[in-house]
Amino acid sequence: MDFELTVEQQMFKDMAKEFAIREVQPFVKQWDRDCHTPPEIYKKMGDLGFLGIKAPEEYGGLDLDWMTVGMVTEQMAYYDLQLAMSSFSRVSLGMLPLIQSGSDEQKKKYLPGLIQGVKTHCFGTVEPNAGSDATAIETTAILDGEDYVLNGNKTWITNACHSDFAMVVCQTDKTKGTKGLAVLVVDWGTPGFTRAPIENKLAFRHHDHGQLFFRDCRVPKDNQLGGFGIHFGMRAAFSNVEHTRYGIAIAAVGAIKSCLDLTVNYCKERVQFKRPIASFQMVQDKIADMVIAHEASQLLAYKLGYLKDKNVDVTKESSVAKYHNMLMLKRTAADAVELHGAYGLSDEYPVERIYRDCMAPFIYGGTAHVHKLVLGRLETGINAVAR
Ligand SMILES: Cc1cc2nc3c(=O)[nH]c(=O)nc-3n(C[C@H](O)[C@H](O)[C@H](O)COP(=O)(O)OP(=O)(O)OC[C@H]3O[C@@H](n4cnc5c(N)ncnc54)[C@H](O)[C@@H]3O)c2cc1C
């Protein structure tokens, strides 16, 4: 396995670091206090090509590889886990379902704006009664003439309130079970489509999460994305979740390194018992744990990126990397706060935000339990949650 970066990958890595230092680091504390990300930041990322790395050239993309997306995500996450994940999810949840399953009209309508960072998607799978069990979708889409009539609620949807369009997973025929599931693209402004923000969150405060409501919302049947059923036409749309796991795993690497560097600097400066606290063995023990967490997580994430670029099945590697790296980030962030003492509880110190923020991608992209179930199924051949 060769992790040596190509000239292009190194260039994007450097550009992302420079961009994050200039455009993110000085402002992120205030964004988090205000619970608001300025939308222009996505236009700036679009101008640098960050959002179009995996998109086809004919729509304004660069048609590059996963490692390049990973390099940008890792660098951004060092300064802000939220922005790293929101830019990655624009690629995985925003564009890939359209690229893989969209019609020519759908691609022409949505991809250029997404690539330029001037249009925003949301992807609605989860509902109040369908979380880890995405097959329990209750939102219905009943065909009536040339339209589907959509009814149901989605919750905890990223970009819910700022999106220009929603991709909505719905049940078209309950008697068919998961084979009746479909994805409809619904433009904001369609009658019967409303939304509401989720406020006062523990994590990802400056990012938009909310609920989507559909009440007798008529959606032209041409707005269907791909075919029906998880294992058939809709598979491509669902595969974005696996891509998101790579984004989470590589973002965790950047955030772990940030915790490590911030903690080492703080511990070398902070003096107690007339010595820098970095000189105490129990402090160094925790710093050593952080170094190991970073090295191991980086290897897993880079391996995953490398394999994704070989187009092989990475179900196992995605679950291993997502599970491991988020566990390591959660532990590292907690240790970082602990080693900052009381100051670790103040948002003047970035470890406070990382400690809270890591809980968001710890839960989405599949919880830790879900990834253990995936790995258990792959090893034993037994699906523990089969109905
Ligand atoms: C910040 C954020 C952004 C999100 N963005 C999106 C989005 O854009 N689109 C979208 O569709 N969804 C989104 N989600 C929702 C996310 O996908 C769900 O939160 C996640 O799938 C878990 O579902 P749940 O919250 O309903 O928890 P539940 O499924 O109710 O799980 C609760 C607990 O029970 C455990 N559990 C459940 N089943 C089992 C089992 N069989 N065995 C053992 N333990 C089990 C879980 O691991 C968890 O610990 C987002 C969530 C967050 C936090």
C-alpha cells in the first residue's frame, strides 16, 4: 500500500491548510457562539475546487480521487470538525447520489451549483421512528397520475433549513417492504414542504440541522432518483452513507492531531509544582496515548481512502475506520480537556469545541453499535438484526 501523495493531492492538502488558517481558524469560535456558518464560506471552497473534487468535469468538477477529498477533509478538521464534515457531506450525501443515480436533467439542474458552493442539498433518510433501522421508513409517496404525493416527517437532517432541495427516502408501496423504498428530489418552495431548525444542540452548533415535513406534497414522478429498493436502483443513493464513513474517519484524524498539538503546547506552558505539567509522567502517558491514537487512526483512514480509489468493496474497512477513529477522537478530546484543567471547559480553548463536536459524527454515519453489528455480520454470516 502506497500512501505517498501525488503532486495534486499534496497541492490540495496545502491549499486546504492555508484556506483553513485564513478563512476558518480566526472565525470559528464566533460562528459557534452565533450558531451560524456564513454561506459565503462554501462559495469560497467551491472557487478553490474543494467541493467538485469527485464530480464529473462536464458539470464543472475535477473528477479526482478519494485521497484528494480526504486530504482536504483532514486539514479542515484540524481547525473545524463541523466545516470539514459539512464540506465532505456535500460530496458524499449531496453530489454522489445525483452522479450515480440522477438523470441528465437532474445532474444539469443541481450539480453545477453544488460544485460552485452556491446551492445546498439535504438528504433525508432518518425519521422520528426510523433511526439506525432505516428500513422502518414511514414517509409515504403514493403515485397519483404523473405525481407522487409525499407525506411524512424527517428529523436530524443536515442542511435542512438552508437547502435548495431535499433528497427524500420514502416508501412507495408498503406491501413491498424495502423493495418499495425510493428517493425523491423535492425543491424547496414545493407546496406542502415545510421545515424547522433543531436548536440548542450539544454539538455542531454552527451547522444547520432540522426537521422536514411533507403534507400532501406533490412531486413529479420524474423527480425520482434511481430505482426502487435498497438492493436495486436505490443502492447508489444509499451508498453515500458508506462514503460518509470515510469522511468521518479521515476528519477524526485531523481533529485528533489538533487535540494532540493543542495539548502539548498547553502542557509545555502551564506550570504547576514549579514545573511545566508536560514534565509529569502521567501527563506524558496521556500524550503518548494521543500520539498512538493519531498514528493508528491515520493508517486506517488512509488505507480506506487507498482502497476506495481501487474501487473495491470497503464495507468492512469503512466500519473498522469509522468505529475506531471516532472512539479514539472521543477519548483524545476528553483527555485534551482534562489536561487543560478548568480552561478546557472554556470556548477560548478549541479543545472544548472538539470535545462537544465529536459526539455528532460519533452518532451519525452509523452508531458504534451499528458498526459492530456490521462487523459481526461480516465475520459470522449472521445478520443479528434480521426481522
Ligand atoms: C449531527 C447529525 C447530523 C445528521 N444528519 C443526518 C442527515 O443529513 N440525514 C439523515 O437522514 N440523518 C441524519 N442524522 C441522523 C442519524 O443518521 C441518526 O441519528 C443515526 O442513524 C442514529 O439514529 P437515532 O438517532 O434515531 O438513534 P437510534 O437508532 O434510536 O439509536 C439509539 C441507541 O440505540 C442503539 N441501537 C439501535 N439499534 C441497536 C441494535 N440493533 N443493537 C444495539 N444497539 C442499538 C444505537 O447504537 C444508539 O446508541 C444526523 C444525526 C446527527 C446527530
